[in-house]
Amino acid sequence: MTDPYRILGVKITATAHDIKKSYRKLAREHHPDRRPGDKRAEERFKDISTAYDLLSDPTKRRQFDAGEIDAMGNKRAGFGGTSSGYDAYKRHSSGMGAGAKKSTKPPFSNFFKDRMKRERQSIKARGADVSYTLNVSFLDAALGAEKTVRMTTGKALKVRIPAGTENTQVLRLKNQGMDGIGGERAGDAMVEILIQNDAKFRSEGLDIYSEEPITLAEALLGGQIEAETIHGPVRVTVPEGANSGTKLRLKGKGIHRAHTQGQDTTTRGDHYVTLKVVLPEDEDSELKKFVKKWIKKRPYKVRKDTLSRARAT
């Protein structure tokens, strides 16, 4: 390690708060407990810890900035002696002290093993949140359902989708994210709901909209028809003289959203059915003859004659 500032990703003008914040973030990402068997992560963690040890100590940081010590805390040539606890540890373990026996274990390895052990005990961080997307049908989102999300760890996580869930709404599942460090709580799982379009229904808030075809006779004479809703079929009355575009309101047949405010309450939307007049699929000569005869006696207009007025001007 040559530059502790570069290791921690901070500028030389960084505050103590900036240094600590960057260290905690990097320590969480590269902690050996989260990447078992990853030697590169272990070495990276060692460098991060060493850099923080130096820069978090105001005296050592000042000495490093002045060129008095190197990145490991050793006195540079020309300043004499050594103030590094690590160097003292190395000399003792290597048998340089009077009467000392040479260690059979590599002192460098032992030094960092002890440091990593202390770091595991001292670092405390809440687990990271994880994000998922879940595709659901229109009816599942409108009526509510229970689905399963397969996590990156392979764990199957059940997700309860409340009735009235909206598109791109994010559901928070507490403590279902990454494990915390040092006894801190796990992160959360953030599940974004993506609702698929439905061929029959669409929604605006809690209200549902759909279209129902009616015959010419039902439009002229009125009558009872069966309309589909998200809660099942409902009998509705078509008024006499109905047109394509006539809307019927089915009160309370929209989305039912439950919410608790001291006591359980439910808000209910409505369902709006738009009628569409549909002629017979097969050509009906008798109907054509009747309409031709009838229209001569009872002509009427449904559009403004804008073209004639434009020519006149």
C-alpha cells in the first residue's frame, strides 16, 4: 500500500467524517465474512484497515502528510527511529529482542490475523438492502395475491400483494436483505411490482373501466345484460335508446383497498361500463331494407356539417 487516501477513495483534504464514512462503506463491501475464500477481498480489506488506522489518527495523518512516516506508519529515512507498533511487533516476533526465541509463525500473517479479528468485532453495520422486480397480472394487483420471489441466494421469499397495488409500487420486506455485520440487523428486500396490461379491464385509482358489447335491439329497446367485473359477473340494466359510449356505473364494484387507522376500514372504488353497439356479423337484407325505408321518413344527423360551411366561406 502506497497511498492511504487512494485506498479509501478520499481526497487529501477530506474531513475525519468523510474518512470514517468511506472506510465503513468499503469495510462492509470487502469484509472477509461476506466474501469467504476471496483472497483478493481479504488483501483489499487489509489495505483498507491499514489506511484507516493511519488517517483516523490525527498525529499519524499529520506525520504522513509531512513525509515523516510512510503508509505503513514507518519512519522515513532522515527522520530516524520508528514509531510503528507493527515494526515493534515484527522485531519482537523475529527474535530481535534480547533472549527472544524466533517465532515459528510468519509474523506478518499473525499481525493481520489479529487485526482482522479485531475488525470483525469492532465493525457494526446494518445489512444492505436488495432490490427485485415482480411481474403480476392486473387481477392479482387489483384483488390482492400471494406470490413467490426467488432471491439471489436461492431462497424462496413469499410476497403478499395488497389489493389495489399500483404499477411500479415498491413493497418493503423488512429484514429480508443482506445480513448485518457485528450483530446489526439485516437489510430489507425492496420488491417493485410491475403490472401486466389486461385485455378487458383498466384502472384509474380504485375505479375500474371496461367495455361491454350490446345488440341493436338492446340499444333501442333496453334490457338486462351480464357485465364482467373483477369480482365476477353482474346483471345490469341497459336503458332504452342507449348508444355506443353510454356509461353505466356499478357502485362499489371497483378495487377494495383495506387500510388500518385505529380500526379496520376499506375504501371501495366503482366500476364504469361503457356500452358499444354491435351490428350482426352476418349481412341482414331485411334489416337493410327496413333502415332504408325508415331513414327516408325519419332522417337525422349526428355530425355537424363543417365541410359545407367551409365551402360557403
